[in-house]
Amino acid sequence: MKKSALTLTLFILFAPFMSAQKIAHSFKWEAVTIDGGAFIGIANSRKKALVQIEKLVAAKKEEKRIVDYEIRYSPIQQNGAKNIYDEFFSYISTNKSYTFLSKADLEAIQIEREWGRYNSLEFYKDALNLKKSKSAEKQLVNNVLVFEKFLFLSKNKKSNSIYMAQTSAK
């Protein structure tokens, strides 16, 4: 009797904390461009992710050449009551299902992960030739770092070299 009362008490005490961390099961995708940037998106199935990539490739034939793409199943921790897909799409200003991050954006995110905000901001200011720290930080935080949890930052140097070998052989 005492064990069941203790178990019930512990469950009542810790139940709110167990439901506070919701996990969304999604598929992250990245389509890397020849210049080192990447289109990124999320979908709730691998098939939907492939359809998004196919539409992207058809729309971006000459503008930004896509070298390689990758789709990964990824559980993402949701913050608050907002759906992870709604959160992703709220960061995108257009009605597309993806966004583009330049090579400098991806490097700034990598520097943020390894060396912190100050170094990331300094790199970003230098890479984009921005003079004002406040405007650079606002742009970095609101337009770049918000996508960090939607990335897996794959290094596609092999794909880049394969593409370069194919195009230079023509």
C-alpha cells in the first residue's frame, strides 16, 4: 500500500515535467548549391521532403545550381505550444516550404556552435561587410541563427568536387 501511494505521489509531482518537452518527428532536408549555400526545409514524411526538393530543383535550374541533397529523419524538440512546422514557416518571409542560407550564413552558425556568439557575430560582420554591430546582430539572430535547429550542417565537399569534375570535363 505504501509503495503504491509513493508511486502515485511521485507520478503526480513529475507528470507536468514529462509532458513539457514535446518531440516532433520530422524529416530535415538540405539541398546544397554549387556556391556552398544550402536550401533547407522540413517535412513530416520522406516523400513530402522529396517532392519539396523536386519542386525546388525545377524552379532553380540556372539561378542556383543544386549539387546534392540529403534528407534525414530527425526528432526536434518543440518549444512551447507552437508546432515545429508552424515555427519553421514563421521564420520564412515567403510562402515557400524552404529557405536559403548562404555559405556565410552556414559558417556563422557553425562558428556559433563551436566558438560562441561574439565570434559568430564578428565573422558575420566581416563576411557581409556590415559596419554596425547592432544591425548585424539583429540580422544574424533573426534571419540565420533561428534555423540552427533545422540544420544538420553536412559537409558536401565530395559532392562539390564531383560536380566540378563533371562540368570541367565538358
